[in-house]
Amino acid sequence: MSVDDNEGGDKRLKDIERRINAMHQEKQNGDQPSRSALPRGMGAIMGRVATELVAGVMVGAFIGWVLDKWLGTTPLFMLVLFFLGAIAGMLNVWRIFTGRGLAAGYFDEHKRASDTDKERERNE
């Protein structure tokens, strides 16, 4: 083995180590969940969307039914809260897909936006 072969082997070894380290970094960055915490699989996303929609409707209808039984106003509260529950479910689905769910930083985003608006008003 000559000196040139040894230097070439060292270069190849360093290149391999660099690529392995880059792959480890990429894997570590990929393992961290996103801020919106959106599930990766399509089945998981569909399941969460269905759960949000059904839960909103069912909770709203149930609370409306209980209020109607208690107050004796048969369809009134059930219909109103049924539609409010449906709207709440759709709002939750929108939050899931836009990443604006109650993940870390959700309220900070709105606070920063309102602070920016206040700053603009002061400058005008």
C-alpha cells in the first residue's frame, strides 16, 4: 500500500463519516413534531377530522336535548346547539389543517399580531 492509497482511504472514510452525520441530523430533525402536531398518515388525519366533526355535533345536540328536557322547550335548544356544534366541529377542522390549533405558540401568534396592529396605530 502506498501513501497515496492511504490518503485516498482517509478521504473516503471522512466522506462516509460526514454523510452518516448528515443522515443522523436529518433523522433527528424529522423526528421532531411540527407546531400544528398534524398526524402524518392520511388515515390518522381522516380519523381526527371525523372525530372533530362528530364530536362537535353530538355534544351540541346532547346539551341542547338536555336543556330542552329541563326547560320543556322541545326542539328549540337542540336545533340551535346542533348547528353550533357543527360550526365548532368545522372550526376545529380548519384549525387542524391550517396549523392554528392550540399548539404551543397559538396564543403568542395572536398576541404578536395585536401588538403589531397597536404599533401601527401609534405610528399613524
